[in-house]
Amino acid sequence: MEMERPGVVGRVPLTRKEGTMLRMQRRTLALLGAAVVVASVAAFASSSVNAAAQRGAGGSLTIADVAPFTGVDAALGPTYLVACDAAANAINKAGGVLGNQLNCKSVDTRGDPADAVPAVRQLYAGTSNLALVIGLTSDEAAAVVPIVNSNKTVAFGMTGQAEFDHIHFPYFYRLVPADLAESYAMVAIAHFRQHDKRVALAFGNDIGSQTFVGPAVAAVKKAGMKLVANETLDLKATTFRTEAAKIIAGHPDVILTEALGPAEAAFLSEVKQQNGGKAIPVIGTSATISPDWYKSVSAAVGASALASGFLADNLVVDTTGPAYKAFKTALYAEKGKVGSSGSFSTYLTAPGAVHLYDGINLAALAMVAAKSSNGSVYRSYLSKVANGKVTVHSFAQGLAALKKGQTIAYVGPGGPTKFNNYNESNGIFQIDAYSPTGQVNVVGNIPNQWMSAVR
């Protein structure tokens, strides 16, 4: 996820299913229109942005958080903004990038491609010092990435959509695995850790959540478990009596789920109520590791019930080394400045916070190494600052090493970064649980052989 234009397939052969997904992607872009016709306008905007981004020291550089801040997935944007502010402020305290201070700007996509495209066009029209884009969830990435790529802006996205595994956008990078890998991880937890036999699926009707369903269905079958229910949850609904009844009728051992916003709380509350007051165990995606998700769901089903019957897959976070110490210090400096609910400490393992923090540090160090904040210049340095000889765990350490003429390998709380030919860097999955107070506890890792058995 090597093609310069969207819709052109790389050299990796596609399966029939992947081909179908690609055709769906093409139709989405065609319907939106703006993602295609914007290229000529974007090229002009790109030249002005890139020129401004190199005007010299003493100025500022903007990092745009392009994500939902309103709508059903409204919790995603603020999580990414916390990471952006934490990284940017730590970088600024260390002297900034090429003498420029970093600032973070929110761009609300409302979780809808139709709203995301004009919002991003406005971003380019009104921002002369744009150096980096972060966010880009599955809600809007398919429509927005072509625009960002045509502007030659480096972007770190949080989407796991499968089409980005086979269509390469040179300026688009992912620090999270594809959604199908998360689906395998969820099924692996159910099969190998909990020895569940009967599985129900309950995923939201948004683009990002629905991408988990197909791979999960296939993995359940591969593992020899029985799929007893597969319900789609309308994220705008307020009651889920019918869906809950169908889930309960299947007598599942576990529910695999992702439904962001208030829908998950309403659904699981209904399940518990119709199940005689007894909650059914749940395995969530990494997106359920969120203070907002925990607060709403724990209030609906009870903190003790959630803590005793909940697990989630997540990418491994190093919580013991110097990288984590620097990350925690930077993150907690933002406590009280954001409108999050629930335990602030949840951000310390939330994938959007951890990996975007790493991405921002990588980008800033690449700019310093390249002596340019122009995406078309510093993009090639991203791998260089991740794979050098001297290991560093913060921007300040990396900056000091670069000033000495050393090659560096930035290793943040998300671990080492190794980009493949599709600009993906995937780590090892861990298993997370909540305590009754909302603290996130790591209860184990997911071995590769577990993943291979259900893939």
C-alpha cells in the first residue's frame, strides 16, 4: 500500500475477494468525484504548501489531524490530537524542527467521506505550512488519501482497510496492521486463550467496523468454531432489542465486537438485560481500548462485569523502557487539556495515541535528517531514521545524535518501525483487559502460530 495514482493495481496478484473490494473502492471514489478531479487543484496547493514549509527557521509547521471529531466515531479525533499535542510539545521543547515550532490542527471529517473531501480541500486551501497529516480512519481514508498523496504530503493513517495492502500511495504510511489481521487476532484469542466454541459477531454499520466482519467469519470457520449470530449495529440507533435477542438465541460463548459511540453501550446493556442480568464475554478490537469506550460501556453493564468478561487485541506497547517513559511524560503533560472521558491512562495503550506519537517523532527526525520539511524531500528519510546504528527513544535524543553526524534508529513505545513495500509497519499483537477502574492491563501476547492457525 508501487503506484502513483489511485485505482492502479500493484504487482501483487489479487484474489477474487480483494478484486471485489478494489472495485468497490473505485466506485466510492467515482461517486465522490472530488477525490479525483482535485488533482490539478491539489498540485497547485501542494507547491505553495511545500514552498512555505521550507521558508526557514523561526516559523511554524502544521500537523493536521484529519479524523472524526463529531458523529458516531467522534472519540477517534481527540485521541489522535492528544498524541499530536504530546509529541509536538516535546519536540518544540527540544528546539523544534529546523528552528520551526510544530502545531496541531484538527480537521473534522465527521466520519463521512462526503464531509471529509471538502474539509481536506479546505485544509490545503487555508494552510500554507502543512508538513504532516495524521489520522485518516477507515471512515474517510479511501476518499482522502488520494488527495493527500497528490499533494505530496506525508501521512500516517490509522485505517486497516485491505485495499491499502495492494494499492501503493507513496506518501501514505500505516503504523497499524490491516483489519483482517485484527480479525484473526480476535478469533485467536477466543479459540486458543478462552477455548470458545460458539461465536457471535456484532459490528457497527460504519465502514471501519464492517471491514472486520468478512475476515472474522472466515477465521471462525478455519478455527473450527461455530458462528451462531452475525448482527450489524446501526450506530445511530438508540435501542438494539432485536439484535440482542438474536445474539442471545444463538447461545454464544463470546461476542466479537466493535461499535463506537453510544451504540456499543446500548447494545451490550440490552444483551445483559435480556440474558437474565448476566453479561456475555466480549472480545473487542484495539479501538475499544479507549477511555470514552470504557466509560460508556462500563456505565451500561457495570465496571466489574466488564472487567471480568472483556478482552481486546492490541499492538504490543513497550511499557518498561526509556521510550515509554518519554511518551508517558509527554502525554501526561496534556492531561486536563482535552475533553476525553474515562481514565486518562488508557491513552498510554490506545493504538491511536501510541503509534501516531511514534509517527510524528519519525517524521520530525526525518525532516531534520533531510534538512527539509517538504514531504517530497523528507519522505525517503523515514526509513533511514528508523534503521540507523544509534538507537534513540525520543526526538531530543535523535536530534542530538543527528547533530553529531550519527545515523539513528528511532524506537518509540510502539516498538521498532520496519516499513514494507506498501509503507506498512506491523508489530506483534498483545491481549489487553480492563480493571474495574478502567486501567488497561496486558494479560499476554498472541503467538504467530495462533494467527497462522486461523488465517
